[in-house]
Amino acid sequence: MAFSKETNKMNRTTLHIFIAFSLLFSISCKKEKENPNPPAPPVEDSTYQQYGTPFTGIPETEDIVLYEVNLRAFSSSGDLQGVIERLDELADLQVNVLWLMPIHPVGQVNSVNSPYSVQDYKAVSEEYGTLNDLRALTDGAHARGMAVMMDWVANHTSWDNDWISNKSWYSQDGNGNIIHPAGTNWLDVADLNFSNQKMREAMIDAMKYWVYEANVDGFRCDYADGVPFDFWKQAIDSVRSIEGREFVFFAEGARNDHFNAGFDLNFGWHFYGAIKEVFAGQPVSRIFTANTNEYASVPAGKHWVRFTTNHDESAWDATPISLFNGIDGALAASAVTIFTGGVPLIYGSQEVGTAANIPFFSNSVINWSNNPEMLLTYKKMLQFYADSPTARKGQNKIYQHSDVACFKKELNGDEVVIIANLRNVSINYTIPQELRSTQWVEVVTESAVTLGTQMNMEPYKFLILKKVF
């Protein structure tokens, strides 16, 4: 969902004659989403037929390379076919999980043309194509070793979704009026009531529909913080109960219970905030502190998603080219983000250095011919990341410096070293003692490197060093 930087909390109380009535109505406006005793997941699925062959190549969570597609920007046609035609390019980036932004029909009542205003959970919008187009996309992705995640909007629907006829499925104010999500300015959507069991069952049924009918492999769940824990656990358990299938679940949220609900991935917002702060002048140590703090209480097998942009940030804030001071800064930020730890996310556009903001309420086509050298650098970084277990899973040893990010990753005797100047000035960097007189190959330039005592690092220069055996 779009998080406008000027989001203002809407006044949802009504003036009444008596203070007691006012208090009563205020309380009744609150969302009754928590249900301490949810029903067991449905045992039987609806009578959907499984399309295609379930994908057996879903990577381990720690091995995921995630890519987000904004269909309205991804191609001139702005549809699923436009994604199909670029699947080979995504495979060249070593992508193994593809996240599609919402593909459903968009509501027309109070509309701002947001794809997160879902009119029909079981339909593909004509804007994007047909069910057969989605099937062709999942077939093509699977053939290239990529899983496909749909974007799932559980917190709310459009005002003209057919569900609206079931008034009890929605949150209401004290006068019985359906409300938009509390604390937001999302006037184009109606807030769902998760105390209603029929609505929950319909939501889970709709998720399963896409597993069967389009052979999708998981869901990125929008505004997960706005949906209660017990629903997510019920829904994820129910979908995972489908025999012979594996899935990827990705939460967009900041709550600390999403992993326990069954999500594999969650956005690493603290890390993202830290790397922006470092590029604004704060010490580099903030990056590693954020990484350590985020992973302090993560269950085994679960991971934070590491990113330097996504659809919200590139639409409402700024693109990496702006945030990180140009191509060199954007690449340095990505190098540190990809290799520090977690699951890397590439948002379609950043690999070619799109500078202007990228909307998703309207169409604005990415120029894929921009900045070919930047694209080549991303390919080399991600190829090495995909090929190297040490790059993905190695333990970090941090060499503290206020301006240069330097760390070594170690796994089973193998080593990878990252050195990145995160300042827009040249720095004469003193190489840590234990790295001196060591031999490496730099991944991007493919050149031999022997580390000495000092290294002159130009603004935003970075090295990804693999060990020479």
C-alpha cells in the first residue's frame, strides 16, 4: 500500500450531546480485529483444479534473490505479457523469486487508481491481461527456476468489491457506517473486520484459488501490521496444508510477531533507515548495528529482506539515484546491502539507474537501455552472490571505520571481503592488519588484488573480494 508522507489521521468521532454517548461511539469505531480463539484451518479445499505442475524449485529462504515488478512501469504494454517477455533478463540477474504487485481489478468508487484497492480477489484485471496470461507467466518463470509471489491485500477492499454487501465483514463506526482503515488517509478502500469468520474463510479461499488456478508459489502480504496475528497464522497454516506444495510468505510490516505467524520474510526497515542515515553523514557502524539488532530475535530459517528501494520508496520518497547521490553511490549502497546479510530485493528499475520517481497509480515506463554498465555491475554482484554460499551465509567480521564499510564473511574456510567507501569524498583507508598482504579477485572488475597497508578510495568506490585458493 502507498504510505503517503503527508498521511494524516482522519477524525472518526462524531459530536454528540452527551459525553457518555460520545465515548461509547468512539470505542465502537475501533477495529475489532483480534480474535483470541480462531477456528482451525479449513480441512477441505474448494473444488478448484490444480493448473500445471507444482513448482519444486522454491529456494531455501537464505538463498532467495527477490525481484519486485511494478507492472505499470515494467513494460510499454503495462501487463503480464510485458513481464513474460523479460523473464530471461530477470534470470540473468539470478532472480529466483518474483514478486508481482497486485493484478486484480481496481475499484472505481473513491478511486485514486491504486492497485491496492481490490475490487475482486479472484480476477485478473483486464489492464494486466487474463488468467491464461498469469498461467503463462508462472509457467515461464518456473521453467527458468523462479517462483512467483502475488501481492495480497488483506486489510481492506475497494468500496465496490462485491464483499461490501456483507456489511458485517467490514469495520464500522458507532452509526453502523463502514469505515476506511483507521489512522490512514486511504479513502479509496474499506476496512475489513477480522472478527467475522465468514470473511476470514472467504479470504483464505481466495488465496488458495490462485495456488490452484494459476500455480503461484506464495504471497507478499500488504500492510501486514493492519491484520491480526491469528488470521495470518490461520491463513498461512491453511495454505501450507495443501499437499505437495512449498510456499514463500513475505510480510510488509514492522510487528515482531510476523515470523511466528508463519512468514518467511519481512522488510528490514531498520537496516534501510540506517543505510540512508549513513549516506546522510552518520557513522557506518549504524548499518552493522541495525543488522545485528534485527537478527537478535529472528527464528531459525527466517530472514529480513534487504533493499535500497521498493515501489513505495521510489514513488513517494526518492529513487536510489537520488537518495545515494548518483550511480556510484547507489551501487555502493547496494553492495553493502546485498552482502551484509538477509535476502536481497531488487525493485525493477534500480538495476538501470532510473532517476525519476516511479508511480504505481499510473503508468510510467522504465527505459531498460539506460546505464548498461550499472546493469552489468548488478549482474556480476548477483551472479557472485548466487554462486557463493559464503556470500549468502557467511558469518560477518566487522572492521570498524566511521566512513568505510569493511567486513569479512567466513564459511567453511572460504572468505569474502567487502570494502566500500560510503562518502562522497576520497578516503585514504588503512587496511585492517589481518587483511594485509592477502590475495583476492575483485568480482566486478575480475582483477587480481593484493591488499597492502593503505588504499586510496575514490568517492563511493567499493570492492567485492573473493578468496584466491
